[in-house]
Amino acid sequence: MIFSMTGYAAVSQETPHGSFSIEIRSVNNRYLDILFRLPDEFRKQEAVMRELLTAQLGRGKVECRLNFSPSVSTVNLQQLDHTLLEQLLQLEQMIKTRHSVAASLTVAEILKWPGILGSNHANIEEFDEITVMLLQTALNDLKTARIREGNKLKSILLNRIEQMRQLLQIASPRIPALISAFEEKLRTRLEEILGNYENERIHQEITLFAGKIDVDEELSRLQAHLNEVEHILNKGGYVGKRLDFMMQELHREANTIGSKSVDLEITRISMELKVIIEQMREQVQNIE
């Protein structure tokens, strides 16, 4: 399997204590970077949640958001911070005085306000198990989404490989005839300049210049690199960094072919190869 670094998952659960929901979204990144957005009363769980994500994700920029809406029936009025509540209501009244269109706060919104309720440690301990279980469910869904996206990327990359192979099949048969024509043209020009008395030197010059335009070796290496990329994709796993390295190798060979070419068709093929490789590189950036 190929794993994309792009994915999204959201799960929720209703309990007697209230409503829990967790969202996880991830995008591509060079390393694993996890950002948590948690209510204050759940901050102590961040270490456990981070450990769970780190153990099951390799790379990507991951944002994990936990929301909790307490059930009104579970609220202990003795836990209310009455001073903070009074300040909040005064602030609401001031805003409504200045902005008549402002909506009034609901009871649920007041109860969600940070610090409005004192800590209920008994409940918080019960919440630990719920949030970890919910996080694992969300994480499973995220991994499924990343696998699904990874399979799409694999299909796209394999298609690009076939496109490049077709271009190589066009280019390879042209090389011997191109070299032969170039050698003949160069021989004629050198004989005009040096005469027939410098046959050995003419042969040396022809061999030297023919080597500079011969791209058969680059085409062979390019084919070998494509085979390796295909093997990596079919083997699967966390292969993003290996594929990124292979994209550099493919680009190097395609660039060399273009710089050595003395034929318009080979030059065109080189440009098409580089366009396809750049498209592949963009896709590879999303692979874990």
C-alpha cells in the first residue's frame, strides 16, 4: 500500500457527560508535525494523544481538534465561577448596547466558556478513556482515507511511467541513425579542413564529438530508474523519501538528454520527459 499524507477524519460520541467530537486533518510535510487544539480541561491528555498519533503516522502536518459540549444535566451549579459568569454577562450587555444586532449568549455557549466551570476531576478521569478511544477511531478513519488517496497517487504515477516509456521507445531507435549522420557530416567537414592526410586525427575528433551527442546511455539509465520507481510503488510502504530521490535521478537524466541532443525530435522528447517528471514530483510530495 501507498500512504498519502493528505487525509481527513471526524468522529463524535454522545455520552451522559456530554458530546465529544474529534477532527483530524493532515497535509504533506517533510516530517511529522502535530498541532493540538484542545479545551483547557483536556490539556493534560495531549501527551497521551501525541504518543498515539506519533506511533501510527510517519510524516505530515497533522491538526487534531477535540471539542466537548457538557450536558446541562451534569453541570453542578456549585462548580460555576460566579465572578467570571458575572463578568461575561456584563461584557455581553456592553456589546449588545453598542451593537444592537448582536445575539444573546445561550446557556450552552456560556457553559463552553473556558474556566466557567470548575474542574470535575472525577469526570475528567472518565473522559480520558473516552477521548483516547475516540481518537483511535478517528485515527483509523484517517489512515483509511490516506490509503485511499495513496492508491490514487500510485495509479497516477504508474500511468506517468508508461507515458515516459512510450517516449523512450520513440527516442531509442533514432540514436544510431543520428550518430551515423552526424559522424558523416563531421567527417566531410574535417576532411575539407584537414585533408586526407589526417585520417587518424579525423577519426579521433569524430569519436570525441559522437560521444558528446550519444544519449543511449542516458536513455538506458532512465529506463532503469523507471523500473525502480515502479518496483517501489508496487512494494509499497512509507516510500515518499525514496521516490523523491528517484525523481531527482529521473530529472538529471532527462536534463542531460536535452543538453546533448542535436535532433529536434530528441529535444522535444526531453522536454516532454521533464514535464512528466515534474508532474510526478508534485504527486510524490504527497506520499508518506
